[in-house]
Amino acid sequence: MNLAAIPSPTQSVWHLGPLPLRAYAVCIILGIVAACVVTEYRMRARGAPKSLVLDLAVWAVPAGIIGARIYHVITSPEAYFGADGDPVRALYIWEGGLGVWGSVLGGAVGAWIACRRLGIPLSFVAACLAPGLPLAQGIGRLGNWFNNELYGGATTLPWGLKVYEFDTASGKAVETATGEPSVLGTYHPAFLYELVWDFGVALLVWQLDKRFRFGKGKAFAVYVMAYCVGRFWIELMRTDPANHILGMRLNNWTAIVVFLGALIYFLRVKGPQEYLRVDEDGTITVIPAPGSPASAETGTGPEAAIETATDTDTDDDAEVADEPDDEPDGVDLSKEPDESGDEPDTGDSEPAQSRPGT
């Protein structure tokens, strides 16, 4: 027995009266909250109105969960439609089984609907969401730990995961005749590898977007490519049942296809980073990021404001230069005062002390 192995929980559901509190659902909710917080912060920094992320989440989150479950059921149909399957259990989302690819696709459809209603581009939302989504995925992976699932091959490494025979329906580890949880063995913690990778992807996307100021949602493409790389090698470690094509798990092929699609998008799509401007009447307008060449060309950035101010100052100087001199024409200043000490008559009845130069 590996004494240094990481222990797994023996329970994943607690009952608060008639209400079951499931760790898997809690982890997913915490991940969604984290993604919303990050996305809201990035949106506000780019000119979006307060709480815009909530208007998007009410569409994207349910669609993402539905898409995730549909993908899992389609790619692993035996447990639900096989000889010993139960189709009704396809609705038991709390027992685990959410496909990331379906989640992203379903969430994108929901976000697209919300963007159409709000009048903002989906690329703006995707760019702001890019670091938050892998953060949510990493937090959600803790649910797999509670369910004693998503592990790799057997190992004797110190960070091996002790896995119990688990009944996800009851949310408890199966017990032996002595009342002890039944241990399956010690395995690679694939869920933990993906958790660490997801957090690394979130940090990578955040730093690269901060450095290069990706436009047109290209930050999201960076997230997709980085996630696919990690998911590919982690998927090779998994030992849970899955459909295979040409000797490789279906999710590996999906990772390859999605990576190539994101790479093509990243290389072909051009454009400045997008910001939002909210007018007094509540109208939302998409503008180029301040400081970008497109911002100066369209007159929406600080460079344009400086140029406008300079032009205004130049015009004012020209007007001042064209103004007539206050000194009246035809005055002979070399003429001496008369004997009474009065100034020469200039034809101006204004008192002398009020004239310029006196």
C-alpha cells in the first residue's frame, strides 16, 4: 500500500433535510461564479456597463450545462442506451458526466443569443471570458475528486490517488463487510493534472492578452489551443470507458480538430482589441481599444482627443491674430504735450487712465 497517496472523499452528497447537497454540483457552481467574476472585471475594464456578465450568464450557463450533458451522453451512450442502460439516467447530471467540448459549444450558442439581444459582438465576450473559463474548469474538476472518478493508470508515486469503489447514486463509497470503504487501488490523479493545467492556461491567457492585446476574440483561441494540448495528453492517461476511433479515444480526436480550428482562427482573423462605449441613452457602441492604430484613425482614442485639442488651440490663436489692434490709428505719440500738460488729442474721449499702456 502506498502510504503517501492522496486520499479521496468517501462521501459526495450531504442532506440538508430533504435537500441533497452534492459536491459535484457545488464545484460546478463555484467554477461558474469564478468565471463570472473574472469576466465581469475584464468587461468593466473595457468599458462595459456594470453587471453585463449576468445578462450573458442567464443564457450561456444553462445552454453550456445542457450542451455538456448532451455531448457526454452522445459519446458514452452505453450506460444509458446499452443492453443494461437506463435512458432516464441521462438526466441525472449530479452523478457526473459533463463533456467540456459540449459545454463550450452550448455556452457559445447561449452567449451568441445573449449578444444578439444586447447588441454586442460575441468576440468581445469571448475575449473577456478567455481566462475565466479554464479557471472554472479547474474548479469544476474537484467534483470528479469527490465522485472518485477521472483517474489514470495504477501508480506507486507519492502523488498517487487512492480511489474507492463508489456509488454515485447514493454519493458514498461502497463498504466492505467490516464497514470500511472498499479501495480499488492507487492511480494517477488525472483530474488533478487537468486542474493544474487549467489554472496554468488561465494564467497564460491572461498574461499573453495583457502583453499583446489580442483583438477579435483571439484570446479565446489561445485558451482553446492551450487547453487542447493539455487535454490531449491527459486523455491518454485515462482508463475509464470511452469510444475509440482508429485506436485513440474520441476526446483525443476532438482535441486535435478543435486545436486546428482555433489555430486557423488565430492566424487568419485580424483586428484591434474591442472596447465598449455606453452613451447617455444606454446605447452600446463597439470601439477600438484606446492606443490602437484603429482608435486614432476612427477618432475614438486619446490620440484623437489630443489632436482635436491641438487643432482647437491653433484655430483660437489664428482668431486672436486676426483681431484688430486696440490702439487707435493716426495717433502721433512723438508729439509733445501742450503747455497745459494735457495729452495730445487723439480723438478718443475715454479717460487716459483706462487706455492700454497707461
